[in-house]
Amino acid sequence: MFGSKKEVVKHPMFSKEWFKYELWSWTYIILIVFGFRSTFIDHYHIPSGSLLPTNAIGDSIVVSKMSYGFKVPFSEFFNPMYIGGEQKAPARGDIVVFEYPVDPSILFVKRTVGLPGDTIEVFDNTLIINGQEITKTKIEDDAKYRELYDEKPGQDPKDMVFYEQQLGDKKFVIGENPTFFRHLGQDKITVPEGHVFVMGDNRDYSSDSRVWGFVPIKNIRGRAFMVWMSLVYPWSQEKFHFRPSRIGTQL
């Protein structure tokens, strides 16, 4: 009258059928999890201080894989394909995770400064884009930024000076060390099509496009938008830190 209930078949543990059932169950779970990470959202751990004071060493960041196009799951391991067209260029000021052009097996995190067709020049920590100097405003109450730095050979946190700067609709803070005799610069160049120019917010302690050149847009994995954890592991070469106050920080 009410219909019959569908029986659930239970296989004896460690039987051939049980192993087959468990194998397929875990295969589905793994494909779903990694497919989600490949197409929608992923996370990365910040191992260095090139983006200080925006990202502290040990920050784990959430990265949107959809910001520049909807990628076919797992295609990044072969030839990245995007549904409905090609991958879009990031917006000026975006923090992006990308494959290091010199060694694509390594992932880097930097801020997008120059877009295709832009002219870029950096002299004495002054950034000039398309002939216009990007202004910066000195921050006087800088204790919360300075405390993110650890003292290292040639890098004393007391020497750091912090400025607020804006690129596009992104406002952020950069760090500079005025005690340096010569700051890392960049002669006037034009960003080629299909590439971007990236820099670290920790301007005097960042290996970026000023050193190794442009980043192909196809190398970009996604846009970082939030810190979900901040922990420097005890076994790391860096000083141990756990910063719960950084959890939820927007980038």
C-alpha cells in the first residue's frame, strides 16, 4: 500500500565487495574536494615576508579561483581551459597567487601593479605608472605594522617606515627601509600583452618583477582575499608565531 522500502546492502567488512565500495566512496570524495579546490576556492601558506605588512609570515590565505574566469576542473595540470572564454587579467592592486615564471613548480604571492600596456618605473621607492607618480602617505601610528616584523641580519624592524598607498580601488600599506643606500628599482618599461607586473608590499625585501620580470597571466592561479589562519610552525626556520587576531583579515 505504501510501497516497499529499498534495502541497503551491507557488505561484510574486509570482503572484496567492501573494499570495492570503500574505494569508490573515497574516490568520489577526493574528486569532489580537489575539483572544488581546482575551480572555486583554494588556500596557500605565506612562507616569506615579501608582502609584509599586508601578509605576515605564516598567514594562510583563501584564494578565489573564479576571479579571472571559470576554470574547467583539473585542467590546470595540463592546459588550463576556461568556460566561456580566456582567462581575464587581474585588476590593478589585486594580490595574486601565481606560478613563478622562472620555476612554475613554485607558487608566489605578490600584488598586481602593472597591467598589459602600462609603462612602469620605480626609482628610490617611488612608483610611477603611465607617467603618473603613485602617491603615498606616511603612517605615524605604525606599531601594529612594525610588530609583524622579526629582527634579522640586515633587517631591523625599528628602521622600517610605513606608508598608505592606493592602486585601483585597493588601499594598502607598504613598508620601506630608508637606511638602505640604494633601493631596488626598475627602469621605465612597458608591460607586454598577456602579462602583468607584480611587486611585494615589503618594497625593500621582495624579489618580484623588478628582479625576474613579468608574470604571464596564464600563470595566475587566483586572487587572495582573506586570511583564515596565521601560524608559523614550530619546526620552521622562522620564529614561531600564532596570531589569532589576524584570522578573518580582508586582503
